[in-house]
Amino acid sequence: MKLLDRNGLKADVYRRMSEGQFDGPGIVSLAELADGAQPAAGKLGLAIENTANVRDVERHFDSVTLIVIHFPSFGDGRGFTLARRLRRAGFGGTLRASGPLIPDQFAFALACGFDEVELPEGQIERQPVEQWRGALTAFSAPYQQGYRRPRTILEERRRNAPEAAR
Amino acid sequence: MYRYDEFDERFVRERVAQFRDQVQRRIDGALTEEEFRPLRLQNGLYLQLHAYMLRIAVPYGVLSSRQLRALATIADRYDRGYGHFTTRQNLQFNWPKLRDAPDILELLADVQMHTIQTSGNCIRNTTADQFAGVAADEIEDPRPVAELIRQWSSLHPEFAFLPRKFKIAVNGATEDRAVLKAHDVAVRIIRHAETGETGYQILAGGGLGRTPMIGKIVVDFAPKGHLLSHLEAVMRVYNAQGRRDNKYKARIKILVHEIGLPEFKARIAAELEAEGPSFRQEEVDELARIATFFARKEYETLAPHSRPYERARAANRDFAQWADTALFAHKADGYAIVTVSLKPIGGPPGDMTSDQMRAFADLADRYSLGELRVSHAQNLVLPHVKKDDLFALWRALGEHGLSTANVGLITDIIACPGLDYCALATARSIPIAQAIAQRFADPARQHDIGPLNIKISGCINACGHHHVGHIGILGLEKSGRESYQITLGGDASWNAAIGELLGPGLTADETPAAIERLVDFYLAHRLSGETFIETVKRLGAGAFKGAFAGVSRHEAA
Ligand code: SF4
């Protein structure tokens, strides 16, 4: 698995707790969390399916530092809406998309509230980091308001409008 | 009409560059075919039976003469000299090469056009009333709202990978000319019953295809400034909960149907509630900015009646017959809206050659302030013609084979590309349309029959809207042979209805005769002044079954 964010590849400090005992921050599922799973050291990640209910996740916001949303395929866009809803509900930790996303979706993922993408084995070899970084600058500004993006076309238009029209 | 500012322009150029890069990454293997496919589709590029097909967005059906000329150039340079207008007001080229696609997109960008999201599981090109802004029965011009939706839906970060395609239509007139109830979501501009302010009624869950459904009102009235928040709420509910396990159950109509209208409305309400205040000042401001582009044209002050027009009518029967079908009431005195038929008898419905495009562009400049429209019925519209000019226009159209006097009549047939082009087709549609048109070619007979919509689809996907045709024809394949199912009583207006199946499927050869039997039955039973669909509604489709059965045996071919 390879992890990358807007700056490029990064080391993953978390590990799935189901993969065995481990000292660092761990990732658990909702079921494991309900069973009282706790990481050995401080940080806790929560892995959820893209069908998860916001209310079931929300109650753990204070105890988890990472939420991992699973993308079963790149064509399944439910994760985008779930990310947007978790951010809206107030999740301030790290949000990770895990699955075979493609570079052309990277900007969408970040806009919806994700911080990082975890790719399956082999994909980054085929789609090197430059392609992911390049995809972020493909568009200078988007149309939609209300997503996590530095600027939008509406804002640029407003800035451009003559004083009187403001 | 709307003109791109520097930001729209930059956006479309960046989209072309992105697609160029995507094609390159596909070629060098960075993208697999499976990964490339949705990217190609979201740029309007389909792999069809014989070649690629490129679908170009004509946002809400509005084109300038300059844009039509560019389309003619593309038709000549990259295709076989013609294009096909679709039931979603788009234009398709049937023979482009994949490697030329980025260059075609560049040419389109030069005239402020694109192919963004004309295909794929995303929000498709927004359609609207083809008479928007000029119709006498209009409450408010729907084009600014349609343009707002075009921009908002372009590369929406959350809704680019939906369960299935998503079609939005907008209408602002009392008569529905945009088939609102056959759309995933429809926005209807209405006047509030008490306050009189204009706002939006939102419908959802309509759609044809395998399981035809009529759209239902999900938001009774959203005031100005509240539209996009409501649309986002609907989209979010659908994206999260629409089915993804079965492609045939993935449209929003199935979700609305399965959970029921009250539950669907409750989920929208919950979504709106969670999102907070739904009013957005920037939406009001942006709509106002866009509306300036659609401000009322500078019309000349003319008398409502035109003497030259009346004289020409009286002197020339062919002209009068054409005018009876082609004209629609314009807002401005002395002007008319002219619908130009792309259904010459025996021609493929909706096709136009590059020569015709150029000639038509010239006529639009000369007689219609350089503007034209595409209708969902696959015809073109000249929206601002002086009545004084109608006779000259008609003569000029005739020189280019564009004066067929059949708009709204039995030979004004909607037909999808079918087995002649489409990879999904189970039967041909164009030849069926041609055969029916030939059978009813006599203009006097067509006028006697009056308004009648025949709609033909070449498979269950229903791109030809056969369910809502007064007579619908669906081409299927049965044990290696084409088999055509005939439905009766469909209606694409605000009183939308799904047609009723009349009986077993017919062969291609039997179909025109069966249609003729239905028409003869109508002629024999109509009350004075009654249209075909009115007679069908009065008598019921069942009453026609006897006439239909007369030919429903498969005769030896
Ligand atoms: S109805 Fe079927 S055959 Fe016709 S265009 Fe649509 S998919 Fe193709």
C-alpha cells in the first residue's frame, strides 16, 4: 500500500490492528471499536465502508484521529459524499480514501474533505506521483462553492467585477 | 445568448488539455482501458458499432450561427459531412477518430463549446424549452437557471461518479416543451400561488428506459437563491443511496420508487437540515450576472399582424401549410418563432449536412439575429423571425431541403440512431421512421390527421422516448429477428403518460401498415376538432386493439 497526500508520498504511521499486535497508532473497524479495541499508543484510526451511517461514526469523532473510507472501485462515488458529510458533521482529524482511485479524481477527493489517498499495491508504479500532483493543477479554479478548495470561479468573478457591481 | 468570460474560457481550455493528457496516459499505459473509459465518456466519446461517436453539448439547446458553422467545419474535416441532432438537444458525430478527438475539442473551445459530461455516470448536459426567452406563454426565461446548472454541474467534485447517468431539464413556460417528467430531476419555474414571486418547483424520479416512470414533485417551492442547495440535497441522497448493484436499477427513479415519495422527501429534508441555511446570496448574484446575457433582444416595433405575410399565405398554399405547422407565438409583436423540420420525408430524423448547417447559419444571421435552437424533437428553431420575412425565409429554406411542412405531424418522427450506429441497439429505428414517413408522405393527408407524435427507440434504453410517444415503437430482437412493439397513448406534455402496449411485436415490414390502421381508426372515430391523442384518451387504448390486431400476425416476409 502506498499513501500520498497533496505534497506527494508519505509514510503511513498507522497499521491495521487486525494484522497483529503493534506499538504505534492502529486502525480498527466499527465492529472492533465496539468490542473495545484500543491501540497501544495514543492515536486511533477508524476504517469504514462507504455505506456507513454518519451517526454511527460521529460518536467516535473525539476518540479517533483518522477515518479511512474504503473505495471498492474508483467508479463508486459514495465515498465522496460520505467524506463531505463527515466534514460537515465536524470531523477535524485526518480523512483517508483507501482504494483504487485514479489521479483524475485526486482533486475531487481533496475538495470533498479527504487529506490523503491509500493506493493498492502496484498502482503508483503505473501512475507515478507526478501524475497525481499534476492532476491537482489541471484546473485553475472550479465552479462549485462550499467545497475545500483555495478559490472558485465565483470568487474570481467577484474580485474581477467593477466596484459598483460588488 | 451566454458568452464565456475569461474563467469559463480557461476552464474549457484546461479541460481540453486534461483530455489530451488522459489520451496520452492511456497510450503509454498509465491508465488501463477500464480507468480510461469513464474519462473518455465524460468527454462525450463513445465506442459505437463501427467507430467512435462524439457527442457535443448544446447547452439547453441554444446555438449561435458561428457555432453552427464550426460544427459544419468539424463535420467536413473529421467526419463524413453530416451530424445528428439528438433528443437531448445535443449533436453527435458518428465517424470521428480517437486521435482527432482532442483537436476537435480545441475547435469547439474556439467557439465556446465543449463535450463535457455528455455521457458517463454524471450530471449530463442540461436541457430546456427550445422556445425559452421568446415564447408568449413564458413565466420566466429558464436559460439563466440552465446556465447556472451547467456551470454548477461541470466537474462537480462530489457528483462525478454517480450510480448512473443523471439528466436535468428546466422549463419556465406554462406549457411543458422540455418533457420534464421524463427526467431524473426537473426544475420548473413557477409563480407562488399566494405571494406571486417566481421560484422553483423540483421534480425527481422520472425516466424512461427499461422501467419508465413519471417524475414526481419533491420540492413544492424553493425560492430564488435556494436552488443549488436543494439540487445538492437531492444529488447527495441519490449518490449515497442509489443502487449500485444492478445497472438497470441504478437510476434515481428506482430509488424514489423503492423507498416511496414520502421517504424520499424526508431524506431530502434531513439533508437540507444537516447542511444548514439553504439560501445562497452568491447564487442570486450569479444568476443576475448570467441573466444579463439573456436580456430581451432589441426588437423592432412592429404591428402584431403582417400584411406581407397574410398576402403570401393567401397566394401560396404550400407556404400556408408550412406556416401552419412551423410557427409559434412570439413575445414580441410582429415576430414569430419558426421551427424548421429536420425530418424530410425519407431522410434520417435529425440529420443535417455540413452544407445545410452553413446555409442555415446564414439564414439565422439574416433572419433571426444570428441565433438558433435545437429542440428535443430533433428539429431546429429560428427564434426571432419578423413575420414580414417569413415568406422569403421559407423560400430560402426550401432551396436547402429544409422546408418540410410537417412539424408536429405524423412524419415528424423522433427516432434514435438504432442499429445503424448504436452498439446497444437491438433493432433499427431510422429505416422504420423512413418507411412510416413515406407511407404518410402526402402533405394534405398529414394535415388532415393533425398533431401526432411517433417516437421510435432501437432498444429498451428508450433514447427515442417511445414510452411518451402518442404512438411509441420499440425495436427488440426476437430469435434473431427484429420485432417492434407498439404502444399507444403516451404523452410527453405536463400531462405525461406512459403508452400502453397494444399487442405482440411486429416485423419491420408489418409496422407501417399497423400504424396506418391505428390512424385510420382514429380518423373514423374522432369527434370534430379532436386530435389523435384526445381520441385515444377518450376511447382508451383498448379500443384501438381491434384495428391493431388486423395486422399483428406475422405475414410471410
Ligand atoms: S434507444 Fe438504444 S438503440 Fe437507441 S440510441 Fe438509445 S441505446 Fe442506442
